[in-house]
Amino acid sequence: MKLTLDALEVLDAIDKKGSFAAAANALFRVPSTLTYTVQKLEEDLGFVIFRKEGRRSVLTPAGRVLLEEGRSLLLATQAMIDKAHQVDSGWEVRLTIALDTVWDTQQFLPILTEFQQLNTGVEINLLEEVMGGSLEALIEDRADIVLGGPAPNTPIQGLQFKEVMQSQWCFVTANNHPLTQTNLPLTNKMITPYTSIVIKDSSRHSPIKSHRLMDKQKQIKVASMQQKISLIEAGIGVGFLPKHKIQNKLDEGTLVTLNTSEPASLTPQYCSWKSNNKGKAARWFIDRIINTKAS
């Protein structure tokens, strides 16, 4: 007799109920069936699984190890069945959402909280991407939905884009930076001597994109918008930042915006997804995102 899920269920019931008779009653079987199952399993495995202590059937040390490991299999099997039912109902097992580093994560939290309250069982994975990496994540199936980031220069078959907000960029320094004492507006020549804090494009295979880089200007490259904000706030460098990401820093006065001779841009941010994605979770998030007014 091979170790089967049915045999593990029998061992589990005996251990929980304390006797073969009580376990048989819980499993709606006759006690002799459970006795045969355990005896055959002990014979095949070569060790005793239960011993009698008074009226109770107690696991031996070897039996305890067998059942504890077996319970992991029982839980995994039930989880597999639950996931199959979940997929059959139209809900995905998991959904990956890539947030472009420009996007304000705090703005996304109410939507995520609302989804969690649905108790769908869908596993949500969040990624952070930068510039071209956001679109690449969607194209290469690293993400199911992308929130924030640019649209492609030319249409890509099978992808849909919906503008959900616009980012107002501004040139920013720490409140005690030397440029704050300079006559405005700042020219590129005036900015070039100071280190520029640059977020690295997270593309893995696509051409690397960059914005507002000046010739001969020293750079420090970082991986995220938060890192860039922190370095500029510390006075280590300067750079362009989206105003909605730093409004609290501007209000506190730790960061200041300075006018430049070349006005900072206003860039659209998109929600993007694959047209053939029909999962309930994906559709739910897309609907909520595009119908929630960005602040």
C-alpha cells in the first residue's frame, strides 16, 4: 500500500479524535476499515504509527513525523483544489501590477484595500518600474497591468492605454542649495556644474530612455523616485521631480522649486493592459483605476 492522501486523512482523524472508533465516526466509516488502513501502512513502511495509551491511540515519534509532513501535503492539496475552483469561477490565481516610479503609491492604496475586502483569494503582486521598463513589463508578461508610465510612440497590437493623470514636473533642490541664491530663471549653463540625480530606466531588453540630461553634467543614478527625492533633499544633487510626489516636502520647506529658462514638462500617465486579459481581478482593477480621479 502506497502512502495516499486518503491514508493521511485517516491518520489525521485518529490523531485529532484520539481513537479509531471516534475517527471512524467522523469520517463516516466503520472502525475496521481504519484499522486495516493503518495496519497495512505500518506493514508497508516498516514502523509502528500508533500505540495504545489507555483508551487513546497515540502517535509514535515516527508516526508524528509522518503525519506532520503529511498534513503539509493535505493543506497543499486543498489549496490546489481551491485555486482550481477559483480559476473556474473566473478569478485569477494571482495578478501582478507594475507601478511606475512616478506614480504615487498612496493614491493606489484605497483601491487595493477595497479589493482585499472582496476576499477573492487572488494573490496580488506589486512591482516598481521606471520609464521604458513599465511598458516592457507588460509586453514581456512580467505584469498584467501597468499604472503610470508613458504610452508607446507607435501603437502596439494587443495593448490598451487609458490616460489617468498628468504629472507636472519641476526643477527641485534642497532648501539650502547654492542654486536657491541664484537669479532666476536658471539656465542649463547655471545648472550643469551641479550633480544631477537620475533614475535609471528599468528596461531589461528595450533601449534605455532618459529625460532632461545635460552635457558634461555629473550624475548619480538611483533605482527609484523615492531614492531620488531623498538624495535631492539631502543636498547631494538636483533634478526634475513630479510635483505630486513631493508636495509634502514643498509644504514643509525641505525642498524648493526653482524656475528654469526651459519650462518643465507636463506629462500624461497611463493605465495600460493587454486586450485579451479577461480575468475578473484584472477587469476590476482596470475599471477602478480609470474611473478614480487622480489627484
